[in-house]
Amino acid sequence: MPNKNIFCVNCESLTSNIIKYGKDSNNQQRYLCKECKKTFINDTTPFKNLKISEYTFKKFIGFMIDDTTMEVISRNLRLDIKSIHYYRFIVFKAIEDIQDSIKLNGR
């Protein structure tokens, strides 16, 4: 039976060409595209392209709220400083559209 609102992330084939195809190691539903014969996971979370867990990213945001330096965050989370700068960019980019309606104190 076709699944609603799912399309192939590889060839953008329509829902009628998508079938369920087991589960991955994290128990997420896998799908198979009948057009391009490739499998994929329909992940729509904001963390789908990040190489860290949601828990670690939330800890990172907590450090940012506490005004911790990037070097200290990098050391505490055991992540490269370049990754920390990239995650900070992601956070700032995400709030870019709403920043005019929010009044913040400090830096």
C-alpha cells in the first residue's frame, strides 16, 4: 500500500512507486523506490544531516545559552572546533527570520 507524502530522495519519484523495505539499526522505517531501485529513510527531523545526536546538539545549545566559549564547548563535547562553529552557524541561521521580533539582552 502506498504511503502518503513520501517521495524518493534520490530520483523524486512519486508515492505510488515507494514501498516499505524493512527497518534500519535505529528501528526507523526504510523505503524502496521501484523507479531507481534505491532505499532511503524518510527522515524529516532538523538533525537528519548532522553527524551528532539530538542529545549532543541540545547540550551544545545549552552551552551557548550559558555563554560558554567555543573552545570550552569543543573540549566538553569532544568535538572539533570547526564543527562547533558550524553548529553555531546553524543555530543562528535558524533564528534569523524571527530575530527581529525577539528582544535579547547582552551579546
